[in-house]
Amino acid sequence: MATARKIVLHSLQGYRPELSVIVSQWIQERVKYVGICGVDASQIEDVIDDLCVGDGSSPYFMLTASHGPDESLQDAIFLAEQLSGELAGDVHVVEF
């Protein structure tokens, strides 16, 4: 299976420390986009952004977007599907 380039993270329980391991794996896999919906979406987006910057010596660019409580998983998937060009590709949903 090809590496996912676009991910929608559906947060069921909110931020958890193991997110850093998952994001590190996504950076290694060259994921280009992560949209977050569900519990603590904005906080999780901030954590992902911080992890991509790292120590600043070689930041990794990953476009992120958080979706508010009035937006559904389907809204997040729809937005991800609209991304094209360098961000084209299938959308993979990850429950967290």
C-alpha cells in the first residue's frame, strides 16, 4: 500500500501523549496534510505544528487544519478531498 499523503485524524478522546510517536511516523512517511476533527482538535493541531518544527534545525512542512465542534468528520474529509496539486491523493481516516 502506498503511503498516505492526506490524513483526517478523528479525535475520539482528545489529546494524548502518544500523538508525538504517531506524528513522527507521519513525518518519516512524508505525510503532507493532516486535518483534525473531534475532541481537542485545535490543541492537537497546535501539537502537530510544534512537532513538525522540532528543534528548528530541519522543520518539516505539513499542512494542518482543525475543525470546530460544529463540523463533522464528513466535513473534514470533504475539505481534505479538495486539496490538489502537491496535496493530491487519497484521504485516510485515522481514529485517535
